[in-house]
Amino acid sequence: MRAYLYLIWTLLVYGAGLMLAPLAPNFAVVDSSAWLWATSAAMGVAGLWLAYSVARPAPSIGPSTEFSITQASVRANWIAAFGLLCTIVDRYVIRGAGFDFDFFAARDVLENTQPSPVGLIGALTGALSCFALSLTVARALAEGPISRRAWLASGAILVTYIGISMGIGSRSTLLVSVISTMFSVVWLRQTFGKPMYLRYWAVALAVLTGVATISAVLMLERLEQMGLDPFLSIEFSGYAYTLRPTDSAMAWLNAQGEAAPLWVASFSLLQYVFHGFYEFCVLSQETLSLQTGGAVTFWLPLKVLNMVGVGAAPIDFESISGWREGIFTSFLGPLYLDFGGWLPLATFLLFFVLGMPAARMRADRLEMLSYCSVLCALCVLFPIVNLLDSAAGAYPLVASLFLPWLGRRRTNPASHALRTIA
């Protein structure tokens, strides 16, 4: 898979959006910061391109007899269901978050309590839910029609996974799940020679509209729980620190009458999408009092080490100049905290490593489908957020690496040798 093309198109569309969106920055963009962001993004593209050039797929030799997409899908669904159960037990039983808690009460409970081993197991195995529907689509295309029960089970697992995340007001899991599933469906249909009829694009448009609507409603609900006026939020929220609506945009929003709150919440999505670049520019102008050396980007393996008592001491992020909790700084912000001026090189190496497994995916080798779908989501959201710094991205990425093992069949060594000789 040419993952670098997804990142290139994302950067081009994002750049056009920066110029066209009715938003005005509150800070002048310093050239050195803009060049650092652009250079590092280009190095990410270069890393993905080099990975594809080095590890491009070998010529096809026929369908794999060692991997079964049906077996992988069925096993992943069972493990995902178990993981969701563990997550629910950890959150609502062990850590004490009530089902009737609002977003902020639930978040406070989770922030003030340590995740249990049950919760960590649930987070890792439950992340397979992100691929429940896409694996079922792959199964149907590769091996023929499947039962309605299988479709319903996969859909229920995915919806439950998203719902658990939305219970604390988070939109990241929704975005990652939708983007990765849509990528998988489009790629699979094209790969298996199935045309993308107009109705499929209509469904995709409806899904994206639904995601935007749900995100806007979540924003309104969060504002209501905080007791804030929607209009004030787009002028004084965390996102508004670097970006504000233009005067013409504010005049238009004020003229919308009763529908204004929903339009305002929708407008906040523009701030959500575009504030990361400006936040990065502000952050990169600060003199870093501490470089975290990978602790931000690679928090998940460090978290596992801490749970077994061999990890390093936690970092006091409040002491880092320019760091603001809950604010996205694009994919590059966390890497800048980790590596400072070495950001372009770090981005190149990281994307080279991320691109190696994706480069090996082809039509008759679906083992890396789920991994590639998360990598696609990572590229699409690159200008907004670093998915490696988010549970919504890190856990699915790690979980996707188990898919080849989940679908592996036992084979007869003698028959494998005969196939190799042939």
C-alpha cells in the first residue's frame, strides 16, 4: 500500500482548507515554526515513500493458504467482545464511574484512579472492535456471502466500542473507527474488482454527515454540562486560543436564529480541525524546559512497563513550557516535546518504521488490512492530532498487529515444502 499518497493528499487538502476556512489566527505565524512543521511533514512523506520502496510487495503467487480472513474475523470478534466486557468492568465496577455520570464526572474518576490490569487487557483486546465491520466486509468479499447474524454481531461490537468512548465525551474513537472502516471498504472493493456504485458514495457521505452531526451534538452537550454559552465557546474555548471566527463568520452565525447553537457547534469543528497547526507554531516558539525523550509518543509501552514496576518516573507535563492539556498540536506537537530540534529526523524515522508493514499489503495478502486502515486514519488526522499519543489510535494500532496471528492456519510442513518447490 502506498501510504505516502494518503499523507500527501491530506496535507494538500489541509493546506487549501487553512486558506479558505473563515478563521483568523490570534497569533502571527512565525516563519521558522511554519517551516519546521512543513519540513517535518515532508519528512514523514519521505519516510513512508522509502518504506514502500524498500519493502514493496513481492509478485503475487496466489492466495495465501496460511491465513484465513474468516478465521481472523471470527476470532477478532470474540476477543473484542471479551475486551469490551473487561473495559466495562474496569470503568464501572473497579474504578467506580457510574453509568449516570456526565462526561466530566466520568473523566474525573478515570483521571484520579489508576487503570487495573483488567482495564489494560480490555483496552488492548477491545481495540480489535475497531476492525469488526471491516473484517466482516473482507470476509464477505473474499469468501462469499455470510449470515446476517455475523453482520449484526460485527456492527454491535463496533457500535459498543464507539459508545464506550463517547460516554466520556470523546470523539477520537468515532473518527478513527469510521475512517479506518471506510478506507478498508473502499480498498477492498477496488481490490476485488467490485465497482464503487453511486449509492456507496452516497452512504459514505451520509456517514460523514452523521459523524459531523454527532460531534456537534457532543460539543453542545459538553458545553451545557459546563454551563457555557455556545457563542462564547468559539471565542474563548481552548481551541479559540489560537483561532477565532472572522467577523463575517460571526455575523452569519448570529443571524441563524434558533438554529444558531447547532451551527456554532458545527463551526467549532473547524476550529478543532485547524487549530493544531497554529498550536504547534505557538509551542515551537517556546524554549523547552524539558525534552521528554519519547515519553509522549511512546506512552503505551511505558505504561505497560510502569504497571509491572520497571518503568521510569512519570513526567510532570505541567512544568513543560508551552504545554496545554487537552489541546491538539497536530501529529508533530508531541514529537516536538519528545525530540525538540530533531523533529524532522524523528518524523522521518518514525514514519519509515510505520510504513514498513503497510508496504507489504496486497490483494491476496489481507493480514495487514487492519494495520493499514489505522495507518490511513493516522495520515488523515495528521494535521489535527497525533494518534500515537491517543488511546483511540495507539491501542488499535497495537491490536492490529495481532491479526496475522489470529488468522493463521495450521499447515502441513510437507505440503508447504511441496508448494515452495513447485
